Amino acid sequence: MNKKLIITVLCLSAMTPMMAQNIIGKVMNTKGEPLAFANVVLLNRTDSAFVKGAVSGEDGSFVIDSSCNGGIIKVTSVGYKTICKDCTGENVGIIKMEEDSKMLGEVVAKSSLPKTILKNGGNHCRIRT
């Protein structure tokens, strides 16, 4: 009886590391406000291959359905600098995104139509610009 209990406990403890773990964290801007819809991906350290990814929610939190395995967390969002961080555990904590100062300025599009003049008889057209 005692032997069966020990074997059962050993089997259960061996299976615990094999169970799926989640990587959790929160994305915020430098003002401490949550950053919604940021792309968060786990990359393989050896070849930067995509492993798993997620998008941050409205409160800035994200969950990646994978274990770290020594990978790299890469966070991107439009208007912010890309952040790469070592994945060392299940909770990566708060990732602060810095605004990208190289944003485009104002763009003005101007256009004009060419003027078309019809001569008598309608057989000849001339375009004036």
C-alpha cells in the first residue's frame, strides 16, 4: 500500500512540469496607462522563429499559452518603439513602451483637374493644364 502511494506521488510530480504553463504580463506606456492591442510574441532564442503570440487586452494584460523555454518576448505597437525582453519565467511583469519620436508629420495631398476645351464640330479636343 505504501509503495503504491509513493509511485502515484512520483508520477503526479513528474507530470506537473509537463503541463502547459502560461506567460502573463501587462503592457503600459511611459505614463502608466494600459496599452491595448499591442502584439506580444514569444520567439525562439536560437533562430528568432515565432513560437506563440497574443494581443494585449484593453487593460494591457496578455496571456501567451506556452512556457518560456528561455525564449525572447517581443512587443510591438504602432507609434511605439519595439521592446525585446528575455523570458525568464511565467510572469514577465509590466512592459513599458516608449513612444516613437519618428512619427510622420502632417501630409497634404493636392490635386487639380486638367481643363478640356472642345473645338467647333467636336472632333478635336485640347487639354490645357
